[in-house]
Amino acid sequence: MAERNRAKDTAAKFVTADWFRAIGPKVFPPMHRAMARLSGGRWHPGATIVLTTTGAKSGQERKTPLESIVRTDGSFLIVGSNFAGESHPAWSWNLIANQEARVLYGGVDRPVLAALLEGDERAQAWQEALDHWPAWQDYTDLTDRTFRIFHLVPAD
């Protein structure tokens, strides 16, 4: 357990570093998309899912690799941390505009419905998210923005 906590602490220091937050949004999403495409969606390290949304303004399909919390009921939680940036990630605006999306997970692409969590539901999901990836807490020290959390429920 101590080894796992040390690894998570090291990861938190890494992902909150200024240099990582500067290059991360430019380097990691394209890399994750390429890995997901090459592996048929079975392997994209550092991202659990590839979320496909419809662009709120463009109406075009948008694919975003994301870390997520996979729940035992087949649903997912996603956190709009955006590398602790000052603005919400584009995919979160897309989900607010159109709750229908798709998730590529484990090589299977499935339709989902997204719900923006608020109040007690958000608080419970936030704790679940921190249990999964504690570095999100460290990100909150870097921005005044409250991260959006969505619950993605299978639509089929």
C-alpha cells in the first residue's frame, strides 16, 4: 500500500508540474488517439476511454481520450480537469449541448447518455474520483475552476 501511495504522489507531482501542463494538452490527446486507433481501442495508456461527442458549435464528431472511473454497473465517471487549465474542456461543453455520446472502452464502442453531476451526487463522485486518481485534488490548487463531473450511462 505504501508503494502505491508513493507512486501516486510521484504521479501527482509530475502531472502538476508547469512543463507537463504546458505540453500535456498538445502531446497526450493525439498520442492516445493514435494508440487507441492502432489497438482497436484496447490500449491507450493514461486514458481509460475515448469519448466521442458532437461538437456544440460545429456539429462534428470529436474524439477525446480521457481517464475515467469505470463503475461495476458499466457506467463511467469523467472529470473535466483539462490539465488544471482555467477553462472547462471542450468535450464538457459538447456534453452539455448534447448528452448523447459514445465511449470506446476495452475495444468496444458503445452509446452512452451523459449527466452533469451537481450537489450531493457530485460530491460523492468527486470522492470516488479522488480515490481513483488523487492528483485531481492537486489540480484544484492550480485553478479557481470547479471541475465538471459527468456520469456516462450505457444507452443500449
